[in-house]
Amino acid sequence: MDRAQKLDLGTFLVRVPSVEDLLIMKVVAHRPKDDLDVLTLLSHYPAADIGRVRYWVGAFAEILDQPELLEHLEQQVTRARPRS
């Protein structure tokens, strides 16, 4: 929640995750819809801190004993940003 961004919708304020935190959640969930969302987010937010995403996805991959999560992230990054 500390990293959440505040979005003013006029009558109320909504907290939303940073793009990096949303990417982390989507990569870890690893559902087909999440995979599409990851590609879209990577394409639309080129300034996203991919190093932070890699770090946390790597940590979750280790804890969950799912090294393929980090490998999959790298594939998604390459697809969305061929030169990253």
C-alpha cells in the first residue's frame, strides 16, 4: 500500500498499484489473461522499472519453487521490448 498511487476520480480517491507492482502480480499469477496484460503494460509503460520487477518476480519464483516465472518474464520483456 505504501507504493500505491492515488487516483482522483472526482468524488473519491482510489489507490492503485504502481505499474511495476501490477506487473509483478500479473507475472506471478501467470494466467493467459495476465500474460496478455503483461505484454500490454510493458508496451505502454516503457519507463517501468524492469529491474524492480525482475527482482521481485525472482524472489517469488524462488519462494514458490517456480523458476519458470522469471524465465517467462524475460520472454515477455523481449517480446514487448526487443532491445531491453
